[in-house]
Amino acid sequence: MNASIANTRRVARVVRGQPASDGAGVKLTRVIGQPDLDMLDPFLLLDEFRSDQAGDYLAGFPNHPHRGFETVTYMLAGRMRHGDNQGNSGLLTPGSVQWMTAGRGIVHSEMPEQENGLMAGFQLWVNLPAKDKMTAPRYQDIAPERIPVVDAGDGLRVRVLAGRHGDTAGPVEGIAVAPLYLDIEVAPNARGLAHVPDGHTAFAYVFEGEATFGSSDASRTIARGDLAVFERNGDAIEIAAGEHGARFILVAGKPLNESVARYGPFVMNTPEQIVEAIRDFQSGKF
């Protein structure tokens, strides 16, 4: 790692995930979309689900609507079956990712396809710009073998879901906010560097061990279950891990700087558009 790089980012704030439940009672940790961090433009929600107790996840997420944003599901362990009212169906397995653009409206379900064992992963909600909110729904279902893994040296191992790490590009493409989504594993006592687009909103959520971000004179150590929100300026983040190593997701996206009107699974720009979304859903137009 070149420690002399001057345009590295600092941690602006740290937020702790909060226990929550969603769907038909699935227990999870809500990181973005909770009282301490309502949203982080363009990101509307981040949930971590992790349990080996079937009662915490077995009820799943039965049919529910979405309009005006995108949902990103990244599976670490377990099996989740998704289906929708357009006849689409697929199975999310460990290491896979699904980037669903709900657009003008879709009704879908996500149900565990297992009765025991560990179920773990993340769901991220990404806002759509006003011009794309009524676009046609689409899926990008990415199997584990399509996600490149980069041995970045310096003890860093990086799975590239979206965006780039060095010369390696992730398989997710055509997303309005030009996202970066990396799963980074840091060996014990290792140090490294990850590049992020200057000006993009960026955060890291630590889900194994603890990680230190920032240069030695302005570093913050982030524990498992904490989210680090980075300052907007700078195109790189310095990373280090202690004696137990670390693993985290690093996510960035172009802020939209647009008004946001939210009502449950509908995210638009005005209250009038929310009323229209509810009316369209109730009348079967999704």
C-alpha cells in the first residue's frame, strides 16, 4: 500500500446496526433506514440477516410490492427462492447476488429454501433517479462463479460485485448511480487500499472481526456490526486489520440530490406520486 496517497478519505461517522424484523417476522439487523441513519443518498436501507435458528428466518418475505427503487440481495450462506407476478423465479445460493430494478412496479417474494442451518447475507435498497422511477422492472441474477475474486496483495481478498477494483470489473452493470459493491477480506495485521469514485457516497459495514479505516493520523477502528460512513472527498480508503483479521462490504454510489417521498415499499419524489403508487397497486396495475 502506498501510504503517501494524499486523497484518502476519513470516517465521518459511525452507526451501530439495530435489531429489527421485516417480512413475515424475519429477524435482522437494520443499519441504514433506522432512527440513527434514516438514509444515505442514494442508499435507502441496509439490512444484515444472519441466523442459524430457523425460527428467525423461515417465514421469509411473502408477496410484497415495490416501486421507484432497486433492491440488492447478497447471499453469504443459505438458499433463498425469489419469484414475482411477472413469472420470474430463481434461487439465490451462497455467494450470489441479485440486483432487482423495481422501476414502475413489481410484486415479488423471497422465501428461504431450507429448514435449518445458517442463513446470512445483506439486502440493500438503492434509490432510482426521478427519470428512471417508472422504468420497466428487470433483474440481474448473478451466480457465484460470475463474481470475480481479486487477490489484491497486501493481504486483501476482494469479491467485486459491482464497479471496479483495479482492472477487475464486477458483473452488475447499467445502474444509474454507478455503484461500487465490494466484499473485502483482510488478513490478520494486513494493510491495503481500496479506490472509490471521488464525490460518491461511501460506507463500509464490518461483519467479521474489526477493521481500521483512514490514515494513521486520522484512523477509526470499526467493530463488527458497525457502519463507517466516509467523507465525500477523496478517491481511496486506507484499510487495516488487527490480529483477528476483518471482513466487510464497501459500497459507494453517486448521490442523487433529489427529494424523497417514502411509504413502505414505495419510494418516489412527491407525496402525490406515493398516492398514485398505492392506487396503482390496489387496482392491479403492477
